[in-house]
Amino acid sequence: MASKHKLIFTGLLIFISVQWTLCIQEEELHADYWNNKGKQSLHTALNIQPNLHKAKNLILFLGDGMGVPTVTAARILKGQLAGQSGEETSLVMDTFPHLALSKTYNVDQQMPDSAGTATAYLCGVKANYGTLGVTAATRRHNCHTTYGNEVTSILHRAKQAGKSVGIVTTTRVQHASPAASYAHSANRGWYADSYLTPEAIQNGCTDIAYQLVNNTEIDVILGGGRQYMFPKTMQDPEYPKETGDRDDGQNLALEWLKNKKRAKYVWNKAEFDAVKSAKTDFLMGLFEPKDCRYELERNPATDPSLTEMTEKAIKILRKNPKGFFLFVEDKGRIDHGHHGGTAKKALHEAVEFDRAIGRAAELTNELETLSVVTADHSHVFSFGGYSARGNSVLGVSRELADDNKHFTTALYGNGPGYQIVNGTRPDVNETISSQNDYHQQAPVPLDSETHGIEDVAIFAKGPMSHLFHGVQEQSYIAHAMAYAACLEPYENCTLPNLAGAVHPSLLLLLMGLLLTLCSV
């Protein structure tokens, strides 16, 4: 028996040694490697010069449910998908020079939801749980309390200033996060008129899909949410057994197209790909009846990716000489993956979200574009345990728990992953935990895992991005972005335009080149 244990122990040592050899680079064993990295980072920090010019363009990237543990796990997953150990990898958002924390609570709730938080970061005013584009004087489900309490978003204010504006999301375009940019509603769930309560109808409140078309003229709208735009008598073009949700008989896609030139509505990838950005000023693309599919499940032949939608939106919007505002959200599905207790789906969404951020960076000029990446809230997702360098993000700890069973390093505090039967839980290995639909274990049984309460990160780069610092109320995000672009209520700000000015970093580069030439 002793020899058997010795053999197992030797095998473990060999396994750990092989993993260590695969993941550790030789240079990391020496102090010079880390000292040089530290000096390089310090040099970069010492040479950061704030861009004090007015932002021509604004892009707000919203990773719905993307708390700090999700960012860390996505970073490692990104590296592992590229064949690396992962820990040393950088997300695109990691490279943004300015960072802050956002307090996410709603006025009436410690644990926030996506509607109240969206009202904060888009409109600059904190609101109640489940309400959109209104102050906290509006009570959820009570239409009458909406009137006189409406607040406007930075998307709306950008449009008033002459900029082009757009929404890109992997959820339905009427969902809480994008809806706060154009709607005022006492209930985030009033997607179509058939969802309105008798009190809402009596008091004249309109549904969110109707407001999408009628409140603010939005130049680009891409995501899901077809069924809320069409009457109940109309079949879905992709799923003939499904119909629209509207009682009023309206075709809101046609309503949106009215009186617009160079405008298109598309519902599939082929039509989307055929859209020529140079010849299109308005584009609505609705690719699913409700939310778009998870990135792991998306059919690239029928549905565009978040990155592809972001690219198309920017190419259309950037033609406006006055600039643009673009809201890009992967709700869909970082948040939904976490709610389902399926970390693999959530983390692959986060990697695709970062890919879209990178593509946007390639298509825009950082000197004139303020880019902000943040989350509306976190989740009770944790990422930890005893794991060797390069351990799979979806793998198991190298040590057993006190019940002599394995556990995954990705876990949830509650949710559908509750698996305790007769006081015990099942064992798990990486083959099981790396499946697309695997539910990470959770100690509290719930049909849907909950949001977190802790702060989330804000990453920023571009004009006035240094305004993002410290720990801020979530509503500060809208104020900082509005100020950077001199939008209402900061339209009288005195920030200079970039045209004719030399950015400090460019000035340093020119001076360096001049010194080099003089020394030759």
C-alpha cells in the first residue's frame, strides 16, 4: 500500500513539474526580467500626458455583469485560447491608462439591476431598481410617477449637439442597458405595448420599443429584439412559428425607416454584410426575436458577432464631421451566462467583448475619441483556489476539498449550480467542468444566480480620460463623458478642439526625432 501511495505521489510530482515547465519561461526565474518590466511600466507611467482637448467621439463599452473576477478570468482565458498560460496576457481594456472604481447601488437597492445602473451611467442620475431614464421619484410599475421625472442620456444630448449616435448590443435592443439611452419607463419589462399594465395604458405610458423609434433619432441600432417591433399577426422571418408581440398592429421597423434617406433594415448576416457603410447613414439590424445567441453558440453564417456589429456601426457613424456617440454592450451575454451559472459562456462573451474593443481602437483616433469600458454591476462569481500557473480557467484546484472531492477554481455564491444531495456534492474533473453548459457549483440553490454588490472597474483612454480616477458614484460616468465632449449641461466648457493643436505625447515624439537628427 505504501509503495502505491509513493507511486501516486511521484506521478503528481512529475505532473506538476511538467506543468511548471510548460508555463514558466526561463527569463521569469531571474530578477532582471521583473526589474526590466517594472522599469518599462514606470517609464510609461511617467510619460502619460493628459489629453486636455475636447472629445469629438465618445464610445461607452458596457460589459454587463463584468466584475473584476470576470475581467481576470477572461484575461487568462484569452491567453489560453492563444496557446499561452494566460496569466501574463493583457486584455485591450488593460492597456487603457486611466482607471477608477464605480459604486453600483441603486437608490432603493443595495444589489443593483441593469436598468437603474444604466440610468446612472448614461443619464448621470441614480434611479430605482427596474426603472429606466427617470429619477428615483419614479416608483417601479407606476406609470403615473414617470411624468416630470424623465432624465436625458448622453446619447440624446450627443444627437442634439449634431453628432451621429448608435447602439450595439448582443441582447435585445429594448433591454435595460441600451434602453436607458432613449427610453423613460417605470418598468424595464414593458418591451412592447402588450406588456403594459392597465394603469400604464390608462395614464398614457408607451412601451420601450415604441420609444426606441419615436424618442430620439438613433442612426445605428444593432442587436436582437425583433418580436417587440412587429404585430402579433406577423410571422418572424427566421422562425415562422413565432410572431410579433404588438397589439397595436404597428410595424416599428417600417416606422423607423420613414422619412429617412440612405436607410436600411436587415435581419440576417447576409443582408448585414451587404450594407455598404459609405452609402448608408441609418441602419437597423435585428438578428433574433429576443437576445442574440451566445458567442459559443452563434452561427457565423446567420448572425454577426459583436465585433462585426461594432465595426459596421463605427464606419457608418464616423462619417459625421461633428463626431459620434456609440454605446456597445455585451450583456448578452456575460450577464446571462453568469445568471445561468455557466462560467464558460460568460467568459467567452467577455473575450469577444474585448475583441470588439480592440477593433474599435483600430477604427478610431485615440487623440479625438474618448473610450470608456465599464460594467453595470458584478456577479457572485469567484475565481480562486489552489492552481498551478497555466491551470485552465474552467479547470479544478490541484488540492482536494475537506470532503475529499475536487472543486473548480471558478465558482458561484448561489445559483442553479447547487448540487448537494443527501449532504454531499458530486466530484468534478476538467472534462466535466469545461463543457459549454456545465454549471459551476454553488452553495445556495437559486433558479438564477444573482448580481454582486461590490464596485466595478472603469477603464478610460482618450481626451479627458484622466477624469476617471478614484472611487466614484456610477452616475459620474455620464458627467465625465458629457464634459469631455462639451455636451449639455457642460456645453459651455472651454476645452480646445484637437484641430490645430499638438498633443503632448506627439510633441515629445517630435522633440525626440529632432534630437536624433541633430546628433547624426
